Amino acid sequence: MVGDLWATAPSAPGGASRRRVKTLRLDQGGGPFRLELGGQLACLDVAFQTYGTLSSKRDNAVLITHALAADAHVTGDADPGERPGWWKDVVGSGKPIDTQRFFVICPNILGSCHGTTGPSSIDPGTGVPYGPRFPRITVGDWATVHAALLDALGIDRLYAAAGGSIGGQQALELALRFPDRVARIVVLAAAARLSAQGLAFNACGRASIVGDPHFRGGDYYGHAPPTGGLSAARMMAHITYLSDESMRGTFGRRPREQRGGAGDAFGAEFAVEDYLADQGRRFALEFDANSYLAITRAMDYYDAAAWGDGDLVEACRRVGARVLLLSFDSDWLYPPKDCRELAIAFVRAGKEIQHANIPSPHGHDSFLLGSSAMNNFVRAFLDG
Amino acid sequence: MVGDLWATAPSAPGGASRRRVKTLRLDQGGGPFRLELGGQLACLDVAFQTYGTLSSKRDNAVLITHALAADAHVTGDADPGERPGWWKDVVGSGKPIDTQRFFVICPNILGSCHGTTGPSSIDPGTGVPYGPRFPRITVGDWATVHAALLDALGIDRLYAAAGGSIGGQQALELALRFPDRVARIVVLAAAARLSAQGLAFNACGRASIVGDPHFRGGDYYGHAPPTGGLSAARMMAHITYLSDESMRGTFGRRPREQRGGAGDAFGAEFAVEDYLADQGRRFALEFDANSYLAITRAMDYYDAAAWGDGDLVEACRRVGARVLLLSFDSDWLYPPKDCRELAIAFVRAGKEIQHANIPSPHGHDSFLLGSSAMNNFVRAFLDG
């Protein structure tokens, strides 16, 4: 199961901030890496970062599973020269997921574009990027790759796996697929499955990308990429990460600082547009459109109830881990009612679960921000 | 104020269904038509339909003001060969807005592409379509054009003006701008202004259009139009017209009927995607992208409080019309709380207003559907 291990030189944009990224080449018994929906990868590299020290008993490992667009750089506290990690207020020295106590591992997910094999990687069989030929992936594949990485690192059983959004679903799936390999899961701003409205938003984002003539059916590498479509997709998704309340408070109907003149009718005129356009622009420069398609598809497909042939309670019976499940009251991407449905299924399955719905104006992104309420729950759960 | 009046032969796609559309050329005292933000149009044609008979006292006219994508064809009941009008359950013979009793006028709005002058119209000064040179328009301009049309038709004062969404805002604006010209306004699924989240969704739709390389800065006439971007914009907007609840009920996570194979990873796989993609595709075939940009901008700009220098109560004092204001509890584009803010302003201004928040699972689109609760309110208000 183990490939060769090395520390990579900085290769991705971001330079110094990526220098702590390691990459492992994984395989399954020497053959190709087989995927849940029938595809396979001849070569699978996983980029990851680690923080803290693995105990001699190898019993203090915590896996952090990231959401759609993040990467292995979960926190930067161990190295002041780095850009801040995406979960720096939750993971780090003295933080709820304490790198003084835990050996924290954060891999970039399969299909992404931040070091782990994805559609922009070279297909060794053809010598060109996979592009639209990248096999379809699932949350189950992410869990399988995480387990293979743990094998490679010599970790049999995690102290915990933790993540938000589809990161939370990865933690859940790990506990469903490999019940013996994780003692605790922290599932934030997530549910057993995405709602129809969530599916719809993902479909719109993909339509925006594949409808961009620069998309070229996914074979745009070496050409101008579909940044217009990807940027618009990100802008829209970003709305679903915030809340009506937080947007009113932060932006309201305030004009942007330098309002465009009469010739600028298509440009941003309100502050909220300016903010979103900037988010979209920056995202489109650093993220791969085919990765966006692949990851949102995996997000669509996921339904934890599949482990119980459609019965979520039956599925939950598989889980051996203790479960912490937190929703946020203004989250409308994975709304509290859907999180609660999962919590109830765990209770009905007779499992040990802590569940709370945390008041927060910050919508789905609340899990990233690490409020004191959320952090207290996470800390107490990991201490207990 | 009056130009020449004639009945047009069918000129737009739709053939027979458009045959009752009339077109009027309007001007302001023989000169160009001047717009609120400083632009002007040398030539302004307004397409409209009428239903019923104007009374000898000219006191039974009801103006229907349409929302973003609709047209003059509000109902088809008078002619069984026509396609159904967009508000056929609310307007027609024996309907709450009864064409046996009222002379109903429905104009296509300025900037649209269904007969009234818009960006796809030929600029007489250049001989080519306006495209991105079409002047910026406002809800105030729509009200001014409506008033000019009433002048041309010899109608001094409306029995009522009625519309939903930005159609409701047009009715409101008519009562603010021309207090003597309307006796009653019916404002449905609307508010004094759009929220930050609403601005954000409009910005994303526009980003999707202008980010499509086929957009060519708005000068795409004679080339392949930006249908990919426009389709994606419509798909996204369509989500905001529905509700989480209705999407769960109608689609849930059901697969589309003929599920794509492994090679179809970018196509629709869930029923909700199929539905939205079809909506987007059809819309992109019949609507003009520049019109979409112009109309959503007008929607963004509108703030009824401008009539009170930012004080909505002060603005409402201008209104002479009786007001019916209905919101729908699952509408999250113009949410009930924003509609209620407008209702309270009318009350504080000492105006006669009826306001109700109607239970409905159908989101913003509820106003189009004409539930019995809504219809009863409208009927009683117009009878009273």
C-alpha cells in the first residue's frame, strides 16, 4: 500500500506557503488505484501536511478533512513565515485541535488541484492532463484515499477525524467505511446528503463552467482556461456559504468605494458585488475548473444512507466512532434540519452522539471561523 | 406625448401568440425620450396587449406590470388559439383581475426584448443594435414609460396597477412618481428595495454572462450569442424564484429519468438539474443577454426610499393610491420581512394599506401561481 515518501520542493503557486507539503504516491497492492464508480488511476499522489508529533503508541493522530476549495495547509502556526492556514483558529498550538497534543494530518483531496492527483494531473497513460477523462470520484473514494495515506504513515487508528461541509462528510464516511480506524468524528455544517436546492446550486456552477466557450469540453489545458465561468460559479457558491443576515450586516446596499461611471454598467457598483467579483477572480486564478466539476459531483452523489440501503438509521449502526455533530442556525447549504436528521439517525441507531445547533450569523462558513461556542464543543469532545 | 398607433403583424418568435401585440411609438414633446440616469432614446416603441373594453368614462383601466423575463402576453383567455399568458390564473374573464370588468393593459418593459425598445433594438443614430450602448434604465423609467403609454391611450387615471416582483415595484413607483394617476396598487412579492443577497445573485448572473467569451463586451449581435452564460444566469436566478421546501417536494434527490452514463459526468444526473438546465436553455433561446443585464441593474438600483431622501416613511407620504401589499412566507428573494418593512412605512405615513403574508411553499414564484388566498385578497381589494 505504501509508495515512496518525500518532501517536495515548492511547485505550486504560493511558494513558501507550500513548502511544508509532503507528497506520497499510493497504490493498491501494486496495481492501479480503483475507484468506487469503476474508474481507476494508474498513479495516485497525495499531498498533505502534518503538524505536531506522532506519539510512540501512534494513538494521537487527528485527520483534518477539507472542503471544496481548501488544501493541505490547515494551519500556519508552526511556521510564522507561512500564510495563515484555512482553519488556523481551530487547529494549532493551544487551539481546540491542539498540535501540541495531536499529530495532525491534512491531505489535499483526490480530484483537487493543490498537489493531490486530479484532472489537471498528467495521465501517465497518455502523457497529457486527464481533463474530462479523469474518472468520476466520490466521498467514498476520499475516505479510501485517506485510509491508504494512514496506511502509508503507519497509523492504524485515528484519535479523531474532523471537518466541515464535505470535509465533515469525509469524516462521517471514514467512520462508515472503516469503522475500526477512527475513534471519534467531528462533523460540522454537514448532513447525510445534499438537498435539492444544494444540488441545484452545484448544477448552476457547473453550467456556468461548461457553458464558457473556453471550457472546450474540459480539454482547455494549454489554452485560455474558462476563468469567466469558474469565477461566476465561485461567486454564486460563495453566496451559499454566507447568510442573508451576514450580507445585510457586512454589505447592505452600500455602493462600492469607487463607483463606476456610466460606461461601467456591467462592472461592480455595490460593495457586495465588488467583494464577490474579487472572490471569484482570485479563485479562478488558483483553482482548476475540472476539479470544481469533479468535486461538486462527488458532493452531489454523497448519501450516507447508502450504507443502509437507503435507511440512514441502519447506516449509522455501522459506526464505531463517537460522534460530534454541529450545525449552524444560519447555514442554508447544509441546513440545521438536515444535520438534525443525521443526529436523530445516530440516536435511533443507539450510538453515542453529541449534537448542537450553534447560533451564528455567518451561514455555512461558520465552521471555518471557529466561534467560541463551536471551539468549546470541539475541545471538550476531543478531551473527553 | 403621443406617437402613432398601429397594430403590428407578428414579428417576434412565437407567431400567433404575439398577434394581439400592439406597438406604440412614444416621445416626449417631439424630442428624444429622456431617461432618469441621463441617457436618452431617439425612438421608443412600446409593445403592449390590451384585454377587455375601456369604459366610456375611461375609469376601468388596470395596468399589469411584468417582472424580469415576461412580456405583454399576460393572459390568453380571450383567444383560445394563443399560448397561455404568464398570469392567466390571475387575469382574465372571471379571474381576480377580471377582463369582463376591467380594461387590462400589459406593456413589455423598456430594455426588454419582446417588442419594446431594448438593447437589441436598432439605434437609429447608428443603424446597428444598441448593445452595450443602450442607456442605463431604472424602475423610474419604466413608470415614466407606462405613464406615456397611458397618455397615448387617453387614460388619465388607472383604476389600478398590479404586478409581482419588479412588476410590483413598478406599480409602487407609479404611485410614487405620478400620485394622481393611479387609484390602487397591488404589490406582490416585492419590497422597497433588493437585499444584499439579492444584489449578490444578480451580480453572479451578470458575471456569468459577461464572463462568457461570446459576450464580446455586449456586441454579440450577428455572432453566436452568450447563451452559455445567459443560461447559467437563468438557472441560478430560477433557484431564487423557488424555495427549498418546494424543491425538496418536487425534485428531492431523484435521478433524472434517463440517467447519463460514465461519459456524461458534466450533464444533468438529478431531476432538479435536468429541470433547471431545460429552463436555462429555453430562456437563452428567447431572451437577450443585454436585456438581462439592463433589467437586473434596474432591479438593483431601485430604492423606493429615494422619494423621501432615504426615509421610506417620508416617501410613502407621496402615495395617493390605496395599497395592497402581499408577501409569501417562502419567498427569499423579496422576503416577507422586507415586504413588511414597506407595509409598516405606509402605516406610519398614515396611508390606507392592506398587507398580508400568505403561506405558500412556492417561494417568490407564488405570485405567478395565484393561490386562492392571494386571489381572494386581490379580488376583494379591486372590488372594494
